[in-house]
Amino acid sequence: MARPNYIELPAPDIEAAKLFYGTAFGWQLTDFGPTYSATTTGDVDIGLQGDANDAPRAPLVVIEVDDLEAALAAVEAAGGAVVRPIFSFPGGRRFQFLDPNGNELAVHTPA
């Protein structure tokens, strides 16, 4: 079953973002290197991307699927434009695409 389970936010000032979300909402964030931090509740988690080269332009909704290659084929067949091909990261593998309205989303399978 495909479902949104992650939202990634651009965070050029990662320390300020961590302080804000921790203070405002009590979120506990885990660092995954110097430029990335995330909640790890296992529900809908939030990631803060501090690396300007990897940060999305806007909040990035991430959809979890069982079969990444099948999802990629389905996105392309439906008219989605892949903007970042399948790549690996510490939590699994994913790709990013634009929908017909130009919204960027990602699809991933966990490690």
C-alpha cells in the first residue's frame, strides 16, 4: 500500500530549525550527519534538510511503497517527470518526480 509517511523540509539554518521544532512542538530529532535531522516516530516523520544542494524547494511529501521500480514505472506511465532517479540513502532508496502541476514528491522503500 502506498501512503505518505514522511515530509522533508528545507532548513538552511538546521540548528535554528531543530531548536524551533523542539521548542514549539516538543519534537525529538535525531541527527543523520551535520546537515540532516529527523523525527523517528515511525508514523509520519519530518526531516530537516540543511544541505542547500539536496534540499527541496518546498516541503517534500514522501510516499512509501513496497516496490520502488514498479512505482517508478507507474509514475512515468502516468505522466510524471522524474527529476531525481533512484538513489540510496541511510533509510532506504527513493526517487523524486514532478506531478502534472509541477509539485515535487518522492517515493521510497525503506532499508
